Amino acid sequence: MLFKRKLFYITMLGCFYASAPAFADQISDLKAEIAAQKKQSADQQAKLDALEKKLDATIQSQQQAAPAVSQRSQDKPSLALTTDQEGVKIKSDDSALMLYNNGTSSLRIYGLVEGTLSYANHQTESGGNATGYQTAWFSGNRLGFDASHALGFGESLGMPDLKVISKLETEFELPTGNMDTENVLFNRDAWMGVYSDSLGKITLGRQNTLTRDFTQNWGDPYGSASTTLKEGGYSNVNNFKQLIFYSGGPDGTRSNSAIEWKKRFGDHIVAGLGYTFGSGGSGGSGDVGNGGSTPGDFTKGTGQAASIAYNKLQLGDAVVNANVSYDRANINELIHQSELVGGNIAYGRFRVNAGYLHYTAQQGDNNSAGTRSDNAWTISGTYTFGPTEYALGYQQTRGTHSGLNAAGKVINPYGNTEGVTATADGGKNAVYGSIMYHADKQFDLYVAADYFTTTGDWVLGDAQGNGMLYGTGQAYKGTVEVATGARYKF
């Protein structure tokens, strides 16, 4: 038994020594494989490092060749998109809402909502009154979009702020939600153009008349003090807004199929030129069936305007802003034109505005009814105390040989006088005032009132005088209107 055990141990020991070289070979193989894999990994990492360096060099080369595309889109917006469509630096507290901005293109949405409750007397021949909602007293309700696109090649032209601009703006009525102009979506603005500081602002399409944008700083007390490149113009619906019609054109106080140029020269001068194609004719685009010149008659329905303003003239502690405009239109081959001059002076919390307007219009077929001649002037002022603004204004209009339409109403300035056969002499006086509380930059509360009377054969034709004038009778003559409302801007 003892012999057998010894034999077993000797056999096992022999097997162990016999297998030892095999284990040693396997360990060596594993070590060699690990070393080979490490070398292969190091070679691969070296290749990756080389490829990354090559990629970085390629990107850097492209950025140096086209910085307008690469750097602007990745690092910060183009210089052109740091300002609005008039070249004014966009502030962080701007109330317009940015919908989109990728560094070279932007889209902003803005709006104004105003509700007005009013009372007005003498709304019928028997003296009936009207109480309730009216079309907004101060500002038309609106929703608009401003689009801008920076043009990279502007740098090579010496205009790093060069951009394409466009505005689309619609107006609606708060009491009903209806469009202000039936079946016309963007009745306030529908234009595109370009802007840079050195080139100015060039716009093509439907927009304010040039004259309206210049005279807005003295036509009533509610416009900006200085003349700017922005559109502006007068209060909305009340018994003294009729002065705006003297700043009109062949399509009213906005121009269809128009091209306008406005530019700042230094810190003080703003100049503008405007031309309206024959939107009163046939063909072209827009104007609900009419948008271009009449075939064979390029001048029919056209309009021309020129304006120049001087801003911020310092007179001691007072600041003066003034402008002069010339407006001309061919409306059914009859010439209408106006000359307008005015301005304002600000001293501390006070601002006084004043202006004079002269208007003439041919009337009847080949001016068979003779030439109309109107003279008007206005004065108004504001006093600001904290967040509250007090305003008071007066205007007077006198017309000689003013044409009546078929309904017996005196036609608005720059209206169609082709069918005039009867005329009237007369005038209108209006006084108005308001108190507006600016709760903050975006929300206002107000009360307002106006009163007008007429002379001669001029009698107004509707509650706010928007039909302008009426031939006979006492309806709307000597009307008092009182209104209160709220205005929210975004």
C-alpha cells in the first residue's frame, strides 16, 4: 500500500513538470499580444491626433477666408442686426418680441392694442348722441412683423451694416376684430428695402406718404419731437385728425406702389424723396385690382414728394426741430399739391408744436370747376409731469372753392375731384386735449376730449369728421366728444 502511494505522488509530480513549459509559452504569447495591441493603439491615436490637427487647420483657413459667414453666425450677430430698420441700436428692453435670430437674419413681431369708449353729441339732424366703443382714439390697433437680413458683401462695399429690411403690418378693430380695410391683410405696411447708415433707408411697396412721416412731429402733439427715418403720423380717429389729409397722395395718407428714400446727414439733418407709381390706374400689382400706371399714360395716378428736416437746434436751454415738405399728385389727370412747414420747440417739461399748410387742387373735367385753395394752421403743446402727459391743441382750416362730391360732401384733400360740379367756401375750427398716464413703457391710460365748429358751408359728415365735410344741415356741427381708453404696446 505504501508503495502504491509513493508511485502516485511521483506520477503527479512528473505531470506537473511536464506541463510547466506549456504554461510559460502561453504567458509569453499573452504578453506579446498585449504589447502589439498597445503599439497599434498608439499608432491609431497618433493618426487621430494628426487628423484633428488637419481639421482645425482647415476650419481656421475657412474662417479667415470668409469671416462674414463663419464668425458672425457662430460668435455674435452681424453689426447690421444690432440696430433696427432705422439704424437705431436695439436695446435689451425693446418691447418687440424676437421670433428668430441666427446671427444673419432676424424676425421680430410687435403690436398695439387700444380700446376707446366715447360719448359724442350732435350725431343726427335732430341732435342725437352716440355712446359706446369707437375706433381707437389715439392709435390704430395693429400687428406687425419686421424682418432683417445682413448682407455679408456690405463690408467689401464699405457698408458693414448693410441689410435687407421688410415690414408687414395689418390693422384691426378692437370692438369686432374685423380688418380695418376689408379683404386687405397688410393694409398699413407691405414693403421691402435696404438700409445702411451711408446709403440711408430705401423702401419699396405700400407705406406712409413721405410727407406724413415728416409733418407728424408738429401736426398734433402726439408724434416724436425729432424727425426720424421711422414711419409715424398723427392720432387715429377723432374730430381733429383731418389735418393729416394735407400730407396725403394719390392713395390717401399711405402710398401704394411707392419708392421712398430717407437719410440722416450728421446729427441734425434728415432728407427724404418719394415717388408713387400710378396705383390709381390699371395693371401693376396690388391696390385691389389697381397697382400700376395706366397703359399709355405713365403720369396718371403718380405722386412726388420731397422733405427736409433740421433736428435738435440748440437755442440756449431750448431745443428746436423743424421741417418743410412739398407734396404733389396726379389724380385722374388733375394736379393736387401742398406745401407744409412746421416744427416744435422743447424747453424742460414743455413742448410747443406749430405748422402751416397750403393746398390747391384742380377740379372737374380739365379743371372745369376751377381750382380749390385751402389754408390751414395748427398749434399744440404738451406738459409732462412724472409719468403723466397733458396735451392741448387748436387747428383752423379755411377753404375757398372746395369741391363737393355727389353726396354734397366737401372732398378730402387729395381726394378724387374729377366729378366736381359744385363748390363751397367755408372752414373748420377744432380744439382738443388729453391726459395720458404712462404706467410704464408699454401701457397707457387716458382721457381725451375734442370740440369743433364750422363756418360757411362746411359742415362735417360723420362722428369723427372722417368723411371730412358735409354740404348742408346741422348734423355734426358743434360736436363735443369725450373719450377714455387704454393702450398696450408689445
